[in-house]
Amino acid sequence: MFVEKEMWGNIPLLHIHSDNMNEETPVVIFLHGFMSAKEHNLHYAYQLVHKGVRVLLPDAKFHGDRNEGLTEMQMNLKFWDIVINSIHEVEQLYNELKNKNLLANHKVGLAGTSMGGIVTSGCLKLYDWIQTAAICMGAPGFIKLGEYQLQQFIKSGVNWPMTENDVQKINEVLANYDVSLTPEKFAGRPIFFWHGELDKTVPFHETYKFYETLREYYQANPENLTFMVNKKAGHVVPRDGMLAATEWLAEHLA
């Protein structure tokens, strides 16, 4: 297994593959969480490569090798900017895969944890070339998550520097990426959700509620949609969730 540190355009990433892979090999782009970095998901890449999948682990804006020394509060203020930037960079990586002749079969999946799962949800609204996805601790409802985040900051006594007008403008932008407003965009594609019921960072109940709505769109192929619930987990994916997510991706790209 090779772990190569590369720059694809302006995006630093880890390219993980084995010597028996070629342009026919399926690919997964795996996205890290908020305040994390590409290296922190190498265990997902390890599982996927051993299942015959090439993996790209990019650094999000202001994260990992793109760190600019911002404080956590500055990062929080830029959260949705980072998410939207990552959504567009996923398309950039997809185009680079084609340019590098690494996507002959167009078998490409997308996955991520936390912020990476949020980005994955937004990408499913925009990109029909995604064959399958795994959303771990993600939130398809961008506007509702933004409202929840704001409530949490107010509860914690943080002096939030945004006016109601600022929030309204952000929500107008987020609506363009909020797939909970257009669940038909999932288009029957194989989707795996994982979430812990005790998650206080990305609330479980909103994501599960969306999943229940989504099931109406999967009546013809219910096996393409699954939600793995952990009743005791908070905002962390345990080993069984990681193994289930990687198994799902590999199986649906085979």
C-alpha cells in the first residue's frame, strides 16, 4: 500500500493505493471533520485499499497543510465557508481524477465524518456522478444545523458577532446546498448513514428524521438506503461504524 502526499491543483491530499491498481480501479474521496486533517482518516483508507478501492484524503480549507493559525472562534465563523469551499473542491478532485486517467469506469464514491459528512450531503445535491456515499455524523439539513449551532453559541455565552440579517443572508446561500430541501436529488443512489444518538455536535434526530423522509424515495430499491444507529455513541465513529461504512462503499463500487 502506498501513501503519497500530493498537490492536486491547490489541494494538498494523501493518495492511497496499491501497486495492482489502475485506471479501472474505483475511487473514494474521503473528507475529514472540523478541526481535523487528512491524516486522521488513514484507518478508513487502509480498509478501503484492502478492498480494492483507491482513496483520496484531501485537506479542507484552513485545515492540515492549509492551516493559517486561526483561532477556534475564527474557524467557527468560517465553518460554512469551509463547507461550501469543500463541496466545490470535491468537483475539482473529480475533474483531476479524469485528467489523470484514473477514472476510466467512473466508479467514484464520496464519504466523510462530521464536517466531511456534511460536505458529502451537499455534494449529493449537486453532483450526479457520485455513485455511492457514506455520511457519518453528517447533517443533510444545512439551514437547521446552522440554527442549532447558533443556539449552542448563545447558550454558552459566546458573543456572536452576526446580526439577524447576516444569518438570513447565510441561509439564502445554504439553501443552494441543503439537500434536505430536495431529497429527490439522492436519486436512489446507495447511501449509508451512521450516527450516534448522543451526538451533541451534529444532532442525531434531524439526520434520522431526514432518513425517514428519504425512505419514501427508495421504495423501489430500499436496500440502497441504510442507517446504522449507535445508541451509546456521541460525536465519534467507533470501529464497527468505520468497518460498516468502508464495507458499504467497497461493495457498491465493485
